[in-house]
Amino acid sequence: MVRDGIYYALAFAVVAVLLGIWTAPAIAIIPILLAAFFLWFFRDPERAIPQDAGAVVSVADGKVTSVTTIAVNGQPRTSISIFLSVFNVHVNRSPYAGVIQAVEYRRGKYLNAMNPASAEENEQSICTLLTPEGHTLVFKQIAGLLARRIVFNRKAGDRVERGERVGLIKFGSRCDVILPTTAEVKVAVGQHVKCGSTILALLPPSQGGR
């Protein structure tokens, strides 16, 4: 479980005790239910990380809402978008092993995460990852209508492993993974994916394979 869930749950547990003492005990049921919700929401289950060569794993639990080609610095890239509802696990994991080249935090709006414009206009954290094979991957944690805090606990220069925990987004949100167009996409729009265990795409053996 993510530590934040314990803090939220303890706060509501204290409120429940105080309400039980100062008012009717039945009223304490509401903060007790909220405490239980936060313990459930901040769950962090273990995942079996695929070891397939070139496997890019999902950075989040959720539903694939878009698989499309976009332009990044004038070059075509494949973008896979994943929508996280309030019912999904919100811990995020690295899609691949490599060295973090850059981490950028952008302030922005809180549009509905299903809105395509949210990919550029919403508050977000952008991580650029260089793989051992020489590929550059980008993954974004994007705030939504309910999300008000993005947590990314790695920095430029850090090495991460495929499926390693790297942060979370509180409440409903979106994650985008941006890949070379040479990647072989393994998911489709409408598919539900699991963070760290669902293979989104397969990268070619090396950057030179293009």
C-alpha cells in the first residue's frame, strides 16, 4: 500500500472517533467508510513483470483510449493513451529499463482526461527514458478532472528497471507512452491493461534496426 493511504485513513479514523464521542455513533460510519475507501484506493499490488525481449509494459492500470501517430519535434512517434478511473490502481511503473534523461513538470489545466487536448494542456509530469538499445521513450503522467497531485519520485540520471515503481497520480487521470514508430503495438483501443504486467508494444533490437 502507498503510504498516503495510511495517512488519509488515520485522519478519517480520528474524525470517526471524535464524532462517535461527541455526537451519535451512527454518524461515525461516514468517516469510517471514507477511511476504508482510501486504504483501498492507495493499494499497491505486486505484479509479474514480463521478461520478453523488447517488451514495453503499461505504466498504469486502466483502459486504452487511443493508439495514434503524433509528431514530436517534427518526427513521427506512436502514442498510446491510458485512462485511469477512480477505481483503478494509481501507482505508476516504468515501461522499460533504462536511464532517465529528463524529467519535466508542467503546470496546466484540469480538463477531462478523456479529452485529447489534456495531453498538452493539463498539468503533467514528462519523463524521457533512454533504453540500453538506444531507443528514446517518453511517458507522461497527466492530471484529470479529479487529480490534483502528480507524484514522480525519480530524477534525471537515475536508472530504472522495467516495471519499477516510479510514482502515482491521485484520483482519476491519464498516462501516455510515446514510442518510436518501429515499435510493434500489442494493445488496442478499449483494452484494459495492468500496470507493469501488460505488454503495450515490442521494441526492435536496437535503434539501428530502423
